[in-house]
Amino acid sequence: MFRKILIANRGEIALRVIDACKELGIATVAVYSEADRNSLHVRFADEAVCIGPAKSSESYLNIPQVISAAEITNVDAIHPGYGFLSENANFAEVCEASHITFIGPSPDLLRMMGEKDQARREMAAAGVPVVPGSQGIVPDETAALAEAGRIKYPVIVKASAGGGGRGMRVVRSEDELPGAFGTARNEAQQAFGVPDVYLEKFIERPRHIEFQVLGDKHGKVMHLGERECSIQRRHQKLIEESPSPAMDPRQRKELGARVVEALEQIGYSSAGTVEFLMDEDGSIYFIEMNARIQVEHPVTEMVTGVDLIKSQIRLATGEKLADVVGKPVTRGHAIECRINAEDPETFVPSAGRITVFRTPGGPGIRVDTAAHADGVIPPYYDSLVAKLIAFGDTRAESIARMRRALEMFVIEGIKTSIPLQRKIMADVDFAEGRFDTHFLDRFATSSAG
Ligand code: ADP
């Protein structure tokens, strides 16, 4: 087992990793930017190292600084959390070269899954159904027109290096394509430093469904069921749940088996998430794989009883999957609301000082957060304030628990998404599981009218 781990992240996920390390008896090192000096991850880690100014490019994304902190404190491993350096293959390589275990898949796998067009090809070759689309990167407008004609409109232009819902453009007809193609390439270049884009059939009313997987370093992979993440704004998730109300046991079994087989073939290890879109007739297609722990991992933890972070750490030491998780039995239903510091109507971020912070509790409620009264949500990073998770024996019970927990979660001083999430929990379509990725558009219009 590792002796000491450095956590190359901040906020709730840094605390979540500290929790896991404490339970495993592993010492922890926090790294922090100047803006996070008074953060809880700094307080609760055994050691803490300042790695630079507020801007993430100079601190949390600064590979030499993170590696120096790891060397000075003499850690065995680095947990990258999500975002920041978590899917950075170069970082994973530098860790390896410095004899520090990167808690995640190998650099080669990070590279493969980081290039979404390559991930599509690999998954298709391994027998997983993928969204119909171009055969890889589309080099120019002429090729884009030809590919779109073959795929048939509407299509979506996507950045191969994309993430966070950025670098996507929906195109409904041939005359819109050249403009959208150019804009998507520019956006991709600006946001990710590479202009490469590919095309996919645009699925009109999809549900977003993803499988949680764990793999060991001995070739074994398993899945821990699915999460439904269709409640999104700007292609970003706001509410997630497990299991999905749209997936029947047979489909889960069949698709789950295909995912496991494909990832064993590819040689995946550590935690990961395989994302799919389900169209209106129930067909399901791969869109991408996230080769890291996901924000919404707690809903899977609640229904399977598996601690995904502890599992990730143990798998990174070379332990076998069978010894780490055994055969988990899924039970009940869990929902997560991402409580963001943002205006609940316009989604404009709302950084600032929290004056009152009262978290709910009671049966079935879990809150993952690094926020507290008199704490500051800095403008430099993502706007996540807390993750509120409700577990129940049934979906109806988890909704009821989420409703009362949202009523009793008091945050003052900043605007949050709570008012919107309260409305969603009271919505009949949501209660009946009738929704797709456009649910929030409809909701915003109907609640405004
Ligand atoms: P990112 O890596 O930026 O999160 P994804 O490929 O995971 O991008 O897609 C994010 C979201 O964008 C999906 O959950 C879905 O709402 C929408 N989306 C992506 N591809 C398609 C598609 N082919 N058709 C319809 N919606 C899509």
C-alpha cells in the first residue's frame, strides 16, 4: 500500500480523496494556489504545498510545480481527481519518469481516450455501437460536406480534444456547414490547442447514459451499472442518478458485457466512465470515454456500496479487482444535484463570499463539499459548491429525500442552482422519468411562461 499520496486538485474532490486516504491509513499532501490558501483541503491534509498563483495554468495545471511538490514531500503516488491534469497523458508520463504512481490509466490509454475520434474507432473495433459519424478527423470543408451528406443532416461538429461541453456545433443543413465547421475548428484551437474536429449524427432527443467501470492491472474489468445524466445545461450535467429510469435489465446486461469485453481488449485499468446517448427508440451509441473519476461517482457508490476512490487507489497498487470489490450487489436508487454557484435562471457564475452555509442531513443524505460559512468561491475555477446526494429504496423515495434536503440546504451570500433543482424535483415529467438532454430548455421556457 502507498505510504503517502499527493492530491493534485482542489475543492470537494480533494477532500473526497483525503477521506479515502485517511480510511486506508495513507498520509496526504495537498497542493494549493494562492487563492486557496484557506481552503479545507489544505487544512485536512497532513502536509500542504503552495504551487503558485490563482490562475490554474500557473498552479493546478503547472506540471513542474506539481511534480516538485511531490518530490519535496516524497510521495509514492499522485491522485489527480477530475479536471485539471487528470486526463493529461504527458503528466502521467512525467509521474512515471519521476517514479511516482499516477492513479489512473496508462499514458497510452489517456491519449487514446483523450482523442475522441480515436476513442470512437477503438470502441467500434472492439464491438461497441458508436454514433454514426465521420471516419476520424475531417480535414477541410470539402471533406466535411461529403461526410455530412453521407451521415445525413442534422450533424454535430465536435472537437476531438473536446470536454466540458465545449467545441460543439449542431448543423441542420448543407449551407450552415462551412460556417459551423470553421467556428468549431477555431473554438477547438482556442480551448484545447488543437483544431481537429470530427462529425457525428446529431441525435435529436437523446438521453445521456454512462457506465462506471473499474479495471485492474491484470487485465480484468468490471462495470458498476449505469448513471443517467440527461439533466444538462449547455451540454453540462446538473443532476445525475443511478440506475437510469430508461434502461431495462436486459439492455444493461448486454451493453455492460460489451463494455467490459471492449475495455479488457483495450487493456483499460483504473476507474473510468463510458458515455452513451440513447435515442428515442432505445438504441444506444457510444460518444466518449472519460479516463478518470467522474464528478457524479457518488450515485454509483450509494447504490453499489463500492468506494470508488479507495478502489482506484488500491487498484493502482496492483491489487486484483476481485480482492478490491468482490461481487457488489446493487440496491436502491440515488440522485445527485450539483449545487453550483450560479444564477439559477441565466447560469451566469456567481463567485463570492458565502455568509450562511447550512447542510441538510438525515437518512439517505450525503453532502460532498469543501464549502463553509465565511468561505469564498473564487472566480478562477469551476462553480461547483457542493454535491447533494439522496439515496432511497426506490426512485420515488430518493426524490422525496432530495426534495426535503434541497429545502433545508441554506446557502447565502452567493446565488446557487438550488431554486432550479427544487423545481425539477417537483416536476411531474421528472418524477415519471420522462426526459432527455433538452429537458432544461423546455423547463426554463415553461417556468418563465
Ligand atoms: P464533452 O466531452 O464536452 O462532455 P460529450 O461528447 O460527452 O462532450 O457530449 C456532451 C453532451 O453533448 C451530451 O451529453 C449530449 O447532451 C450532447 N451531445 C454530444 N454529442 C451529441 C450527438 N451526437 N447528438 C446529440 N447530442 C449530443
